[in-house]
Amino acid sequence: MKEWLISSYFVLFSLFFAYNAYASTLLSCPHDQSVALIQFSNSFSIDCLQSWECQVSQAKTMWWKKGTNCCLWDGIKCGTETGNVIGLDLSCSCLAGPISSNSTLFLLRHLQELNLAGNNFNMFPIAPQFGQLTSLTHLNISTSSFSGKIPHEISHLSKLSSLDLSDNYHLMFEGHVFENVVGNLTQLRHLLLSGANMSLVEPASFLNVSSYITTLTLGATKLQGKFPEDVFHFPRLQEFSVSGSYLEVKFPKTNWSGPLKSLQVSFSYLQELPNSIGNLRSLEILDLRNSNLRGTIPTTLANLTHLRYLDLSYNNLVGQISDSFGNLTNLIHLSLRDNKLSGLLPVSAFNLPQVQVLEFSNNSLVGSLPSKVCGLSRLPKLYLDHNFLSGRVPSWLFSLPSLKVLSLHNNRLTGPIDEFDKVAPLEVVDLFSNEIQGPIPYSFSQLVNLIDIDLSFNDLSGSFEMDKLSNLSKLVSMDLSNNTLLSLSSASSNTTYSLPNLSTLLLSSCNIREFPNFVRNLEGLTSLDLSYNKVRVIEADMFLKLKNLLYLDLSHNNPLFVSNNSQVSLVLPNLNSLSLSSCNITKFSNFLTTQESLRELDLSNNSIQGQITKEEINWRSKLQFVDLSDNLLTVVEYSSWQNLQVLNLGSNLLEGPLPPPPPSTSVLLISKNKLIGEIPPSICNLSHSDIVLDLSHNNLSGAIPRCLGLRNIYVLDLQMNHLHGTIPDFCVKGSHELHTLNLNNNDFDGPLPMSLANCHNLEVLNLGNNKINDTFPHWLGTLPRLQVLVLRANYFYGQIIDLRIGSPFLTLRILDLSHNKLSGYLPTTYFRTFQGMMSLGDNQMRYMDDGSYYYQDSLVVTMKGGDFELERILTIFAALDMSSNRFEGIIPEEVGNLISLQVLNFSHNHLTGHIPSSLGNVAALESLDLSCNRLVGEIPSQLAGLNFLEVLNLAENHLVGLIPQGKQFNTFLNDSYIGNTGLCGFPVSKGCGQNEPPAPVVYEHDNDSAFGLDWKFVVMGYSCGLVFGFSAGYIMMTIRKPKWLVGMIQRAGNKLVRRFKKYR
């Protein structure tokens, strides 16, 4: 022990002696420079909490002591001959405060290297006096909270070889200042400007950068225009990065070589990756993500054998992936995700020995996974989801020594999942939304690090004993839902094991016939989904240990008996959400009425009868979402639910006046009941914005409370009541959120309120079947989002006048003016501006207001000889109905521009002239009704090309000549042409012989019936679902765009609903 102490003392003494010998020979820094440094240090406060960009922060200046040799201070470097301070490194030194123009820093005229990065200079500008430090060769003030304009005095630092101003996001380079900087700094080798605002700099200025430049970083600089291609020919350039959504970049296609090691271009308009990229043999980093790249991946990338990082993700690349990636054995990062790549999965990529990131997600790759691999030993995450991969799920996926995340969901893998011996440290396994068959392998029980497993939406089968998972102590979430052939069991009915961390268990649609025994012991469970199964009985004692349960979904177990055992009164203290929808429940059990913590309750679509009173139900003020729709309730007392936000009581038997909802309510759906009386003014006391009120299909009377027009109503649906009076003003005093106003089928009269022109978010306006007396509201044409306008069956009169207000009704795609008293010519100008009826092929097929979980827009349209109720409106549906009015003149050729129309009805007017041949352009047309007019001439042969035309009515006109033949015209019967005595050919009985003169044209008085429907062909009407089907078929066959449709229906639809309920 004594020998060890002697040795230690000897070492310390030696070090002390050596330090003193060094200090005695080191020159002392000049007194004035020492004083300047102390004063500079004292001008700041120390705040290490503000140095969040630094991994390690150290207040270096706290150790500076006046009267000591500053050359020994931390961060100071002195010249070996003069002792002058030539280097100052205070990076990440917790300095807080401004550097003023009279700072003593600028007295250090011998400084050659200055690093102030990672401090907080309080958003003050860079002082012009920095330009006085003319000996500087290195200046770094990055990430230091400077702001304002970069002073032109920086250009005086002509000796600079490195300038780093990056990550000061409030700095701005003016164009002339930057030109001076690059013009004077001829020794510059490293220029780092990422984050500075360079929107005023011409990209061509970079051609004047020093020919010595090796590093040029320009990320997030807001550069605009075309970046000069010649910069990539700079002979010494080794590192280049740029990003900016307004910058166009082009790489040289020829003669491109050089020492480039890092090339990063992102969030720009790059568009093409030329074959010349393969000449950059020194390249180690190639990052071109999100750069609007198009075309194919050049095969010359295989030449870049030094490449370690390759990211071409989030572009529009097409074609196959070359299998030559196997040559890039140094790759650590390979990402091609979110492109449009097709063809076979590149097998060679699975043999890369160094790769740690491998991403091919969101493409259209096909083929099967390789049966074995010899690489990927360092890979922690594998992303192959959202492709069209098929075949088995090989065992090596679960045996890679470093793999923690496996993402193969949304493919077409058929399985089975092979058993495996060696076990990867997998934490996440996502195989949902495939077509995997066969059993769940028992090898899964060996994945002891597993946290999240999702095998939902597959075709798994066989019996799986949940006991096998008992050693997965880290498991947090398991989703086996939508495997209808799967059978889950326990080895014994007295199962006592528990998965202590399992919080989410989703077993929807798993053909479960009784409440699983193993669930009873999952004490950590917070979410349990057993919906869409065949469970018949639920008893309170099943949940005795599930005290942490937050979410419980038992819906669609029909019939489900919820035991009313009075001996077991179980209150789940944390239960927030309970769903028992569609279970054929007829009455409330103790288990239902005693849950005091409920925030969300769904009992819709059952057979619950009678009343719900606050004396009988113990649901307290925590309730926020309640859905009791589609039951047999006559009374619901909800006034005590003081935090209620969403209440759905639609389709019940509620009677009497409308009880006012609690002020907290934002969504009130109470349609299809038997409510009477007036709408209470107290409904205006709702405190939320974006209120949804659906009181439709009742017997409400009286006027709409005027105060509703002053509220931020998002949806107001009052259709099918007995309301009367004038329509009040809406969208006044800043309340402009109205999206849907549906007053159809009431007794409103008077003119339309002009205030509707203020409803800039209005998409659906349905005022049909009232007694409104007004001229056509052309002023609605300025509404930028209006898609549906229904004014049918009112007393609108006069001509539709074009007041030349720009391009009116640009977004309109459904217009119904039928059964009014409108007159004059058809509005040709409008037919030129109805953009919404011209380009629906660009729309994604979905329902209007599809983002709303609570309310969907509906509509009644006349088509195919009858009235159809569209319970939801597709965004690709377009219709124009101007029938049963008093329009005259010709049908304008411009109607043929409305190529997305599916329904066109001009019947029962006074139209004359010929049927325009341009109607043959309306390729989506399914229903065409021009009956009961005074049209003459022949039926245009172009109409025979309308492949989706199901119903044609040209009856009661004065048409002559041969009826076109072929395609859909071969399916129309005589009723389509009745009353046109001059027509001949199939299907009318009159032949078209050469010697048979055409019938004379006889003008008769038109029969102006109130509604004028030709009921002779009503039998040809089709169901609303068929209409949707043909609409979808048209889109798929003509524009080839809904590639996603099958996936949406088979996978995403149910998945989204289930996920929404899970996290709602």
C-alpha cells in the first residue's frame, strides 16, 4: 500500500513540475488584451439553459481570473512568438446578451480564429465592427440567436477561409451584400449559411464563390429561382447541401466528376437524377429526399462503392429498382420509401452487411421476400409496408440479431408465418392488412422483448393458446382483430398468469363465442375491444380485476345479454369509453347504470325502450359523448350532463317539445323523432364554436330563432319539419363558419337573405321544397367553396342574369333549380365557369364532409326517372337539373364542357333548336332527360358513345330521323322516344325506308305540369347504391386513378373506424 502511495505522489509531483516549467516559458498575453477579454466576459450573463443546441455546455469564462496569464484561460489561444490572442473559442459557453458595437471583443485585432457558436445573443444584429477583425481566417457564429441584416462589413474579412453563419433563422442576406462577400473572400473554403434568409440573393451569385470552396451548405435559406449548374463543377467541392421549396436545381448531365463526398438536395425542384451521378466515385452521402425527382433510378449508382448514406425518399421515382445495390457494401442508410417504384423487390439489398436503415415503404413493389439472407446483421428497423409483396413470411425476419422493428403491413403476403429458432430482439411487429393464412406460430412466445404486435386484418386460422404468451412480460399492445377464422383459447379455465404491461388488447372480429378467460387477469389492461364477435353474455364479475380499464368495446355482439346481477355491483373507476352498439339490448343493467367515470357512451342501434331519467341512471357530469340513436326511447333527460359535447338521439320515438341541451354541447343530432313545438331560443346559449345541429325529420313548427344566425354554426339541418316565416340572416357579426344549411321541405317564404353571401365556408345550401319567392341568387356565385345548391320546388322567377362578377360558381358540382318559374335563356356563361362539373376526375373518391364522425350531408336528386335519396354525397358526383321551368331558346354547346356530369335534366321547358352534338363529350353521363321541350332535328350520333348512359328520355319533342344504334342505345325502349313521330329505327315501330318521307314537324303546346315527370319509365329507376357503383366504375375505367379504391374498401375502411374508436 505504501509503495502505491509513493508512486502516486511521484507522478503528481512530476506533472506539477512539468506544468510550472511550461508556464514559465509561455509568453504572457498583453495586458490590454487580457483586460478586453475580462470586459467582454462581464458584458454577458451566464445561462446554460438557453444553450439547448449544445450537447455539452460549459461556462468557460467563469474560470477567467483578472491578473493571471490569459493565455492559460479556457478557450484562449495565444501566438507562440508574440503572446497575442489569436484564437477565441467560446462555443457553447452559456453566454446570454448582445454583442454591442463598442464591445471590447473588437479590440482583439490579432484574432485569427473566433468561435461564438451555440450561445444566445438575444436576437440582436451582427455588429458591423466584426469587419474590423481583418486577421480572421475562421469565423463561426452559428446557432447564436443573431437576427437582422448581415452587415456588408463582413466582406472586409478577406483572409477568411471558413465562415459559418448557419442556424440563425432570423438573419438575412441582402443581394448586394452577398455579392460583395463572395467577391472579396477569395480564400474561402468553407461557407455555411443554412437557415439564413437568402430570398433576396440571386442564385447566380454563387458562381463568384472562391474556386477553393470545399464546403457549401445552404439548407432552408429560402433561395428562389434556378441554382447555377456550374457550381457542381467547382474542382474542390466536397460537401454541398441545399434545400428550399422555391429553388430549381439541375445536376450536370455530362462531364460531371470531382471530389464530392456529400451531396444533399432536399425540398427543392430537382426533377431528374442523371446517369452522370455515377461519375462521383468519392461520394459517401447522397440525400435527395423530397425533391420532386421523376424518372427512374439510374443504374450508375452502382458505381458509387464508397456510398454510406443513400436517401431518395418522398419523390416520384418510377420503374424498377436495380438489383445492383448489392455492390454498395458500405451502405449504412438506404431509403427509397414513398415513391412510385414498381417491379420486384431488390433481393441484393437484403445482403448488405453494414446497413442500419432499410426503407422501401409506400411503393408498388411486388414479388416475395427472399427465403434466406446473408446480410442485415446490424439492421434495427425494416420498413417494407404499403407495397404488393406476396408469398410466405420467412423465418429469418424474426431471427436477425439486431432487428427491433419489423413493418410489413398493407401488403399481399399470404403466409404462412414460418416457425423460427433463433430469436431477434424484436420490439414491434406490424403485419396487419395482409392476406396471411395459417396459424400464429408458437415461436412468437420466444420474442421476449416484444412490446407491440399487430396481426389484424389477415386470414389467420387455427387455435392459438394465449397461455403461450405468458412470458412476454414487456408486451404493451396486441391486435389480432379481423381474423375471422382464428380461435383463441386458454390451456385451462383456471388461468392465473398475467401480462403485467399489456394495456391494449384488440380482438374484434375473431369469431370469439364467449368472454375469454385469460382476459380476466390482465390487471394492467386499459383498452379492450371484443366487438364484432359472438359473445352472448357479459357479467360484472368478468371485470373484477380490470380496474385500470379505460376503453371497452363490446359492440356488434348480437344478441348480447348484459347480466343484471344485483349481487355484484361493479364500478370500473377509470372507465372512460363504453360501446355496446348493435347488441340488441332492450334494457339497462346495473353494470351500465353505475359507471360514474364514463365520458363516452355508445348504445346506438339497440332496442332500448322507454325513458332515461336522471333518477334511474348514475351517469354523471363527466359524460361528453353519448350516442343513443336508433332505439325506441320516448324520453331522455340530459340536462344534468353538464359537460356534454356530442349527443345523438336520432331515430327514436322522442315526443313533445325540444329540451334545450347543456351549454357545453357542440353536436346535437336528434333527427327522425316526433318532436313538436318551436325551436327554443335557449339553443343559442351553446358556448362552443363550430356547432352541429341536426333537428331534421321532426314536426317542429314556428320560425328559426334569429339568434342562430349570430352563432358559429357549422351545420344546421332542419329539413322535413313544418317551420315557416322568412329565413333569418346567417354569417353576420364575424360568424362565418357555416358549412351546411339544409332547410329542405319546410314552409319558408319571402326572399333569400343577402347575408348568405358572407358564408365563405358554405359548401351545401339546400332550400328546396319551400315557398321562397325571389329571383335567382346570382350573388351566391362568389362563394369560394359552394359545391351543392338546391333551390328546387320554390317560386324563383325571372331570368338568370349574368352580372359578370368574374367566374361565378367555380366549385359548384350539383345544381338543382327544377320546379320553379325561371325563364329566359339557359345561362351560357355559367356553363363556361362551372369548373366543379368539368374536372371531377382530379377529385379523390370520398364522401363530402368525410372527416366528420357525426354528420354526413344528404340529398334528394331526380334521375333515371325517379327521386333518389343520397344519404351521403360522393365528391365525384355531379348533377345539373333545370327541369320544369320556363326556359326557352337553344341548348348551348357549352353544356358539352361539363364532362363530369352524371345527371343532366332540361325536361319540361320551352327549349328549341337541335340537341347539341357536344353532349357526346359528357362521358360520365348516366341519366339524360330532355323530354317535353320543342327540340328538332336528328339525335346526334355522338350520343351513342356515352358508355355509362343508363336512362335516356327524349320524349315529347319534334325529333326526326334515324335513332342512333349501338352500345347503350340498344338498351333503350320506345318510351325514351314517345311523342317524336318523325323518328324511325329501333326501338320505334316506324322503319326508315328510302321511299318513306320523314314525318312533318308539328309544333304543339307544351304540357307544363307542375312537376312533369314522365312516370312511364319510372320502372327503370335504380337504387342509390347502384348509382354509386356505376359512378365508381366510371372513374376506374376512364381516368384510371382510384388505384387506392380496393385497398380503401378491403383494408383501410374498417381499419380507420376501428383505430378512430381506439384513440378517440
